Amino acid sequence: MGLLLGGGAAMAQSNVMISGSLDVGVFRDKASVTHLGTIKRSHIQFDGSEDLGNGLAATFKLRQRLELDTGALEGAGSKPAWHGETTVGLKGGFGAVRLGRAVDAIQSQDWAFDAWDNFSRVASPAWDLWHWNYSADPVGGGSGRVANAVFFDSAKFSNLSLHVSFSPEKPEGADGRTRAASLVYNDGTTRAMLGAGKNSAGAKETSIGLRSRLAGVTLMGMYNVSESAAGSKAKVTTLGATYALGATTLKAGWGSADVDGIKKQRVVSVGANYALSKRTGVYVDVASKRYVADGTKQVYGVGLTHSF
């Protein structure tokens, strides 16, 4: 859902879409502190395209995250403005090429293998555990994004698509250039992914995911291995399930992180979303998180999300 804008006589050739998602809730964190704030993410996005003819179009995307409870920009002072994405590109029969700052080729695809789409600080095992020793871009603001980069998403062929992200810049003192790639199979019922990347600091990771839907039940899993430049290796396994029951979607997740042979964290979570409309929903999430140093913590939250 979004607002489509066109400009005068050029309306048939170009458009701008304004869209976003606003989320806020009450939740208790692992320190047993209660907050009113973001459980998922809130953002506003401007994206558009211009028809260049012969099946080619120019594209752009600007995406800004914000904290709905205070109105502040997410990570103000520590993250760049328009933290979500800032790209311009071209798309056609070959797929799409974008230049700028965006989510890397692995993390732009792996959300589909978590029951919460890697989008809940309370319940998502992916949020807690994936990419344990790996930042897509250590000098570009983190959070899975790469700055000063080229992004390529191929057209689908026999249900397969290739996704690549690469920065031609090598930061001062860096081990190399940030790069990642993923191969995705998606036939509408079953989805699988194989991804690998290495960042400019020398950290690397590999991810394997599988997701399949049978009637109202969707099952999914991810195995993620990340290794720091210093040699620390984290092996993360997550499993998830969703069940659609009318306007209600039930969710369950489990995850475990083994870091250098030590079970660092385990997550067990459940949740339920109720769709008040196509754009508005309420939800409740509960999770038990066990830490090697702090023991078991219970976290939970109740929230409201509106998309436009």
C-alpha cells in the first residue's frame, strides 16, 4: 500500500511511491525493564521509476527509519541519515542494478527464513543470533547494509535468481573489499537460499536456508556460520513455523548459537498476529532467552503496526 504520485504530462512515464510501516508497543527486555517503543521497525520510504523505453527503466529508493515513540531518527548520531537505503539504478529484462547504500546480497534475502522476517526484537531468533561475527560493512553503518556499493539482482530463470553486492572501494587499513552473493530458488511454495560473503575487515559468513508451505502451515530453517577476522567462529541454527488461521497468524521459533564450541545463547519464542485490516494489525510475542553468562531471561511484548 502506498501513495502513487505522477508529474504533469510525464505521468505515464514516471511515478513516485510513498510508503512505510509504523510500529510501536510495550515490551519487557532481558534486563526486566519495561519500555514503550519500537518492537519491530518503523520507516518511511520514497521510491520510483521512469520508463526509458525498450523495456528499460530508471529507479531510485530512499528509506528512512525512525523511532515512533519519540520521533527521533533511528540510531541518530551513530547511523547515517536515510539509514534504510539510498540507491539509484536501472532495471530491465536482465534484472536490476542499483548503486549507493543498501542491504547486502545475503541479508536482503535471508529474512524469508525467519517466522518474524528478522523483524522483532522480542521474539525473532534471527534478530538475536544471525550474523554473530559478521557485519556486512564495518565502516558503512552496519545493520546488514553496504555503502559505496553496486547491487545486482538478476531476472528469475527456472525459479532461480542471483543476487550480488560489491563495494569497489577499499577503506584505509582494510583487509579487502566488501562483497557477497546469494543464489535463491523460489517456486512460490518452496524457497531455498545459499549465500556467502566477506567484508572489508576480513570477516566472512555462509548461510543456507530452506522454507516450504503446505496448506496454512509454513516451515523454515537457517544455518548460518560467521567467522571474525580474528578467527572466532559462530555456528547458528534457527527453525521457525507459521500457521494462518483466518485473520490470525500463529508463529513459533527456536534458535541456538555455538561460538567457539560454547553454547552462547538459545532462543525459544511464540507469537500471534491479528489482522484488523490489510494494513493494520496487533500482535503479542513471548520468548525465553538463555545466555551462557546471564542465565534464562523472559521477554514479551504487545504491539500495533500500520502500513501505508
